[in-house]
Amino acid sequence: MTAEPIRLPDTASVQAVLKSLEPVSADAELAPALANAFPGFDFTAASIDDFYWRGDARTVLSPSGTRIGDHRAWVERELAELGGDLTAFWNRHRSGDLRFTEWRGASVFAFAPSGLGVADFVQLSLGREIEVLAGPVVDPDYRPHNAEDLLDPSWVRREPDAVAPVLAGPIYRLRGRAGGGIVHMRSFLARGARIEREQRAARRTELENSVLHEVGPAGTRDTAFLDANPDWFDFVPRENRFFADWERSSACAHRIFDHWAFDIHDLEHRDRREIGFIPRPLKMPAGKLAMEEDISVHRLMERIEAIDAEIGLPFAWFFLMTHGHWVDPDVGDAIAEGLRQGRVRLPDRDAAVLLAWADKKYLF
């Protein structure tokens, strides 16, 4: 952060910056262009290897390469002309003369600090996309079963290593699922905690009168819900715990967004507000650390130290564990038990974080 930020990035301004980028220099100019548009913010950018394709912007090309029009509209028009006859449509176009284009990409996150706290930063969720010549408008070998087969072509290769002629791009688009395209993280965490607190409080009367009925060998037993869950109204969302644990641990000397991006969601589902994120590591270890049978806690300590060294971050293994993929949670339990028994040691602050997690777990 070079100076006191004048204003937070807004959707219209970010989209204007992205639209101004020239494809030939877009990758190099992304962060400087954002910093120039929003004085006081020093932006950096990082990509995530999560290949995707878009079904909302396909175009049909003639044999000469002329753009005929939107793929969906063209398919619907052609089908209507043939009275909905799928076989006739297939026979008309199975020669492969007409092809369609498709936009494909991967996620990019841009970050800029807004203060000194662990959550004092802005995150932009972007997509870096190229338009490719995907393939013929019908599968030349198989007749379509229904119109949806034509509208959502599945016969072309879409693997990340698939070779397809590039027609346009790269361009950058503002993405983010359900309101997560532009986020000031401290505000987002506060909003998430407030919404969770309010939604739980709204059920207070219901839960105060709720009883759990248990049936066992000794008969039935009734327990008041709040007696069984005394911390129900003190619940802390896992997203807030992730940031709090970073701040309390030896990882705090590093900026969290140099190591993690956050796939944000903020939506309504079944009359309930759902707000949160999935953390996405910007650097991943070469392999997963699974809990092997009969492995010693000392060997586990060697393995987690190797992960920290590989990532270049103290206590990196712990946050990879909460992510739920790269480090088996049973590893955390085993090391926590080793700490309790005095068989292994961690820095005091890291030991406190791990033991608190082992007592009340959270995973993504």
C-alpha cells in the first residue's frame, strides 16, 4: 500500500480496467493497470490451475471463418426450420463444415493490501480467457438424442492440454460466484460472522424448546438441544477461524494472500443466507500427506517440516490440512496427541492453534 487508498474498487471501474487491456500485453499490464486505476492500492496477481469453459458465449463459424452468430440462437433457428427433426439436423451438418468457438480459461486473483491486519486486503476474482475453435457443430459419429445435446456440445476435447486454435484473447473478466467478484476481506469476514450470529439468534425460541430423543439399550433419553449444544450461539464461522489462526500462528509474519486465494460465495439458498469461502492454495506440495498405519508422530513431524520448507511458510501444513485435501486431518490429531503427551514440540503459538483446532475442528 503506497498511500492511503482513496476508494475501494467497484465493479464498473474494475470492468473498465479489464476492458482496456490489450490481449498482447494483458498479462503483464493487469496489476499495473489496476494499481493505476485505484490510487493507493498495490495490486499483485496470481493464477490458479482450475481450467473451465463457458457455455454462454459460443459462436458458429462458416467454412471461411465468418462469424454466423450466437451458437444457441443458431441451433434453435436451424431446428425450427427443420421442424425439430434431429436426424435431419445431424445429416445437414455432420460434414463438419460449420464449427463453433468457445471461451476457455482459468481463475486469476488480484490482491491489494488496505492496511496492516491479516484481513486488511482487497481481492478481485477474475478469469483469464481465450477464445478457441472448439470443433464441429455436431458429433460426426453419433446422432444427437435431444436438442440439449446440440446446445451443450460434449464431443469436443476440453482437457487443459487439448490443442485448439486460438482465435482471440487473452482477456480478463470479473468472476466470482454470487457476489464474490470484489471483496474487502475484513468487511467480508465481519459480515459473515454477523449473518451467522443473526441467523442462529432467529432460531433461539425454536431451539430453546427443542428436545433430542435418544434411544439406546437402557431405553430412551430426552436431552434439551441447548444442553447438548451449549456453544450453539457462540459459534465462530470456519472462515473467521482460518484468519484468526493465521494471525495467532507463526505464519502471521507472511501476508496471507501471498499464499492463499479465496473462492467467495454469498447467496440465498432455501431461504437461508449462505456466505463463506473455500481457500485455494497458491502453491501446493508435491504430494499429499496421508495418515499411514503405524507411522510414528516423529516421522509425521519430519513430513510436516518438509511441507513447510517446500511451501516456504512456517506452519503451512496446518492450513493445508484445514483445506481438507493436502494433509489428512488425522495427521493433525496425531501431532496434537503427541503435544499433549510431551513427545513432540511445536512453537508455543502454533501448538496453541493446533490444540484448539483438535478440540473443535473445522475443515473446508
